[in-house]
Amino acid sequence: MELAVNEVVVSMNGIRIVNEISLYVGRGKFVGLIGPNGCCKSTLLKTIYKVIKPQRGAVFLDGIDVCKSSPKTVSKKDGRSRTI
């Protein structure tokens, strides 16, 4: 599967805590997020798997916009199709 995070912005209680983050993870690649406590690693991950909705930006899994798609549509991705 390919994961693309494009200029994601997340705010909580009126405070911007994730500011225009972009990343790309290609098919068959692994990524680790490292950083000090409180630098929003978990917030970014929660945005990727749709627990937190971004105020701006998009998250794509094999070309499917995760934020605009139903959980059922996203869960059907098996990593073998290629739509990006």
C-alpha cells in the first residue's frame, strides 16, 4: 500500500497543533515516527486512521481519500491494487 499525507492541519481547542505536515510512504516501505513527548506523533497517527478529522489537508491510502471515504471502503484495501 501507498500512504500519502498532504499538508494536514489539526487544531484542538482553537490551537493549531499539527501544521501542514506532509509525508509519503511507498509500497513495501516502513516508517517510524520519533520525537519527544508532546510533539504530536500520536495526533498525526490518529488523523491518518481517521480518529481525528484534519481542518485542512488530506490522507490517501492507495489513492483513496481516507477522510472522505467510509470505513468499509478503506478497510477493503488489501495492498495489492494500484490506484495512485
